[in-house]
Amino acid sequence: MITLETLEKWLLVPIETEHLEFKEAKQQFDSTKLLKYCVALANEGGGCIVLGVTDKRPRRVVGSQAWSTAEALNKIKAYIVEKLKFRVEVTELQHPDGRVLVFEAPPRPVGRALDYEGAYLMRVGEELQPMTPDMLKRIFAEDQQDWFCQAARCNASPDDVIALLDTQTYFELLEISYPTSRDAVLDRLQSQHLIEQTAQGWTITNLAAILLAKKLDAFSPALARKVARIVIYEGINKLQTRDDKTDNRGYAVGFDGLVDFVHSAAPQNRFIEEVVREEVKMFPKQALRELIANALIHQDFLTTGASVMIEMYRDRIEISNPGIPPIKVERFIDEYRSRNEQLADLMRRFGICEEKGSGIDKVVNAAEVFQLPAPDFRVGETRTTAVLFAHQDFADMSKPDRIRACYQHCCLRYVTNQSMSNQTLRERFRLSESQTATVSHIIGSTKEAGLIKTDESESTSTRYARYLPFWA
């Protein structure tokens, strides 16, 4: 609890620390600056920004009128939660020399850097600066690697290792010959830090189990809860369930079977079927493969009692994983940052995913080829969800659907060294030249949303204009 006694101690601190910031703010304080300081303080383990105190020694209370009414204080509290998605405690102190306002930012979550409008901030002296790539990498790797190194089974015999892990599939995925002796198999797994020999026997790591287990529930209830769950509903809501199953195998062992099951359960894409006169599933297999792989790889393994969920409805499929992504959803298509580097590396070597970040590009491209609405990526309080939609006529698409499709099309063109124009967007929506004005309106709305911008190096006439993502 922050009291006047706490404040008196702070006034005597020789210099501002990474956990403490003083501002006079006699009349007011900029709300954007406050948000940025809260993010920077949280990124450095939490701390306080104190308004109404001089930041030069000897420090003294000068009083602050910032957010001086109860209504104004409640509004800024709500604004902080709305913009930053975390709560900042606010304490109002009535010091003899004036009112002091203390905003106390909590520590950031383990393995996650916080940002303000895409900028991961830290304090350098009295200034706010973006965090360095090395610092971000260290944050995203916190504790996750430790989890993979932890023991899923201790004191296992050589026969136990072979019985618990699908070593045959391991060598098949790497496209190398299966060793002629059991010892050679164990040596190979140990060289990849999947198992470790001790005086009491073999230790099987969580990484080995989560990838290669024949049955995850043979290890522990905690690992068994990490299996992907597939729920298929009859309609567009959760009222009636048609199928509910889990795949108890390790991710690498069961991946192809999991993707095949989900793809086969999907309804038909009647629009495509009529055009090409053949049976085509609603959701492209390539898109399902990439999204399921992403969910498995990028989940937060430190979250207990939660797993990857694949929920299929009549009009969409939602694939979600525990954890908040280390990058903004708007940058999924061009950036890549994994919180689980060991897992991602092995899944790449198994041919299940690519570490270079092209997976979402493929998802967006598949949606365009199959004439589907643009996929949606959503971040909740504890989960990240990717949504693929069934075919929808352009006339039935909502304004947000059209804006999202425009932005993703622009990103897709940019990462393939091309640019978006009215014509390319018309082709994406399968619209005729007579609907040029309609597409121009979508482009305008997407620009107003701050998602795209005009390419100033090209012609700026409406007819020949080219467009870039906002981050380009």
C-alpha cells in the first residue's frame, strides 16, 4: 500500500530508478505520455510514476491538478485498461504541500513484452525508447525453454523410452534411416536434447514427450491436458455438438492425422464446386495446416489446464491457443517471433512448419484463391484465435470484413514485392470493372482505419494509385 510515509522515502531516493518516475505535472499530464510510461515501467518489472513531485533533487512536493475530480480519475483508469489491456492502480495522496497522484504499473507477464501502439518501450534515463531486439528475444524466451527441458519421465529404462516415444516416426520425419541398434536410437535422441542419461536411467524431457509421445496421458495429467481438442458443432453456435475428440499423440506424431480429420469434417465449398465441377472442402487444407501448426507451436505452455482448441461451425472454423502473441495481429503476415524456439526448430525440421514466417501469407492467399472472406485474428484476455470463414458473397460481407480483406490483400501483395491497386482488389473480390467505385470506397475506409497508405512513389490518381500497408 502506498502511503505518505512511502512518498517521504521516495523523495530521498538519490536517482530515479527503472521502477520510479517523478513528474511535476502541476496543472495536467498528457494521457498518451502516461500510457507510454506505464508500459515502460511494466516492461521493467513494474513501478510507479508519481505526479506532483519535482524530478530534480532535492525533490519536493509541488502538487498536481491532473485528473483532479473523481469522475476524471475514473475515466483515466478506464482509459488505461481500454488502451493497454492491463490494470494500473492509482493512489491519491493529500500531502501538506499539495496533492500527489501515483500510478502503479504491474510487472509484465513472464515471457511477454508489453507495447503501446506496436512500440515495446523501456526507460533510458528520463527518456522512453524502443526495446532492443536482443532484450525482446530474452523476454520471449523466459521460462518457456525451461519448461521444455523439464522431465516428463525420470529413471526410464531403454525399453521404456522406445515404448513411450514414437522413435520410428521421428526418423521418418527427418527422412533418415532408422538405426540398426537401440543404443544408436537413444544416442540420436540424446544428441538432440530430447532425452538425457543419468545414473538412475533415462530422463525424457517435456519437449520429447510433447512431440513424440505415443500417448501423452502415459506421462502425466498435465501433459495430457496439452492435447489438441477438436469440437464440431451442428450449427453456427455451441448449442448442439456433433463430435468432440482429442488426439492423444505427440504433436509431430499425430499432426498429419489431425489435419486430415479436421479437413475431412469440413463442409463443401459449394461456390468453388460449381465453378470447377469437383468436390472441394470449404476450408483449404493448406490454411488449416498452417493455422493448426501455429496454434500448437506458439501456445503458452506455462498456462495450466488449457489446450489448443479447434472448433468447427457450419459457417467458420476457430483455431485457438493459450497465450497472448508477442507481436500485434496486424503484423502476423510479415513478422515472425516464436516464444517456443526449441519446439519451432524441431517442427520446422520435421517439415511441419516454416520458421521464416510465411505461414500466415499462405493462409491469406488460400482464402483469396478459395473466394473466402479474409481470416480474422483475435486476441482475448488469455487466448489467441484464428478464424477461417465459409464462402460469403461480396454483398453479404460487412464493412469490417471488407476492410480486413483489403488490408490483408495489401499486405500479401507487399510481401511478394507487388503493390495493391483498385484493380487487384477488384480481382480479389471477383468484382467487375463497373464496381470500381465500390472498391475505391473500401480502400478509402481502410485508409481511414489507418491500415493502408498511398504509395507516394507511384501515381496518386484514383485510377492508377498504388497502396502499401501502414507499416511499410
